[in-house]
Amino acid sequence: MSGKLENKVVVVTGGNSGIGLATAKLFANEGAKVTITGRNAGTIETAVAEIGHNAIGIVSNVGDVKSFEPLYEKVDNAFGKIDVLVVNAGIMGMASLEDFTEDLFDQIVDVNYKGVFFTVQKALPFLNDGASIIITSSSVSEKGIPNGSVYVSSKAAERALVRAFAAELAVRKIRVNTLSPGAVNTPIFTKAGLSQDLSDGMNDFFANAVALKRLGRPEEIANGFLFLASDDSSYMTGVDLVIDGGFRDL
């Protein structure tokens, strides 16, 4: 590896599976001191073993604002101030407009919008000037997806937050960008409560809907995070990097 993140302190929320795990592994291989978070202690332990390089894992719930300060204090005690914050934790929920419940609405918004906002806000005292913040949005943020009104709008809200954060934090030379993946081969649909058959059907649909006619690999998305985290993107802020096989714009 090239050592693009040598000795950089990195936090990846939702780093215990899928895109977050692939990103944490790549960052560690590039020399970073990596902390991952997630809600499940067992999957965090397994992920930390996969990442290696003295990575650490901390149980933290993005839906609980009170959990953020203890998280960042632990990172600060272990590694020092943060150079790269990947705000990747998120949830998907699908239901028709008629059947959408207030409880499901609140679950999605609490993690994908409120959770993202406070993940960044509470990190500010623990960030180095010149840090890079990357928020995982989705290429569906500009698409009309049946049964996805709240999920899609929560991802659009993340994109709006990035523009505002980038403008506000520029005084500290902190760059804030979005990475918007398309359909990627991860367990996101089964985590959202879909059966394996329905999950397979959704994956088939999205694979056929993209220009490249396949799902993305988590490692391909991780390369985009590395670009935004490193000095390769030193003159980029407020940008949405779309890696979706041609789903959104073709």
C-alpha cells in the first residue's frame, strides 16, 4: 500500500460490516489508526480481528446522541485527535406511503438525519484542523423510489447537511464531502427486515437498473472513501462523489 493515511487517526461509524468494514480495512492498510463503531459487540469484535493493525472497536448507537461524547473521548485517549471521520452508520426502511408508521419514520430519521448531524457536531472538539469528514449518502437521494420516501429523503437531507457543514467548517480547513454509493453487495436489505428472497429480488432489480449491470463491491466504494480522506482530494469540499455504476445519471 502507499501509506496515504500514515498515522492518521480515523473513526468509521458503522464499520463492523459492508462498506464501513471494507473502508476500515483499507484505511488500516494505508497506515491509519482506526476505530470502528457499531451497535453489536459480537460483530465489532469479529470486524476488529479482520481489520488488524491494532484497530479498536467501540459499541455506539448513532440513534443515541448521549453516546457520542464518550465515544470520542475513548478515541482521543487511545489515539489522539481525529484526522478522518467517516459517518457511515445508517439504516434503511421501506414501506408504502399508506402503510408507513410514525415509529419507522422516527427510526430512519433518528439515525440517517439527526444521528448524522450530532455525529459531526459532537466530534468538533475532537477533530484536528484540516480534518476530512465524509458522510455516506446514496445515489437514490435524487431518484424517485417506490416505498422509499423516508429513506430517500433522509439521504437527500444528508447531502444538504454536507453543503452547510462544508461552508461552516472551512474556517478550520476541515473538508466535508459526501460519498453516494449505488447498489452494493452488502446485507443492507436483510438488515432492513426483508426476507432473503425479497433481498435477492431487490439486488437483481438494482443490478439490472445500473449501466454496468452488476452490484458494486464494498472494496470499490472503499477506494472512493480513501480518495476523499487523503490529500488526493485536498481541494474538494461540499462535493458529492457518486459511485453507483451509472444508476443515477445514465
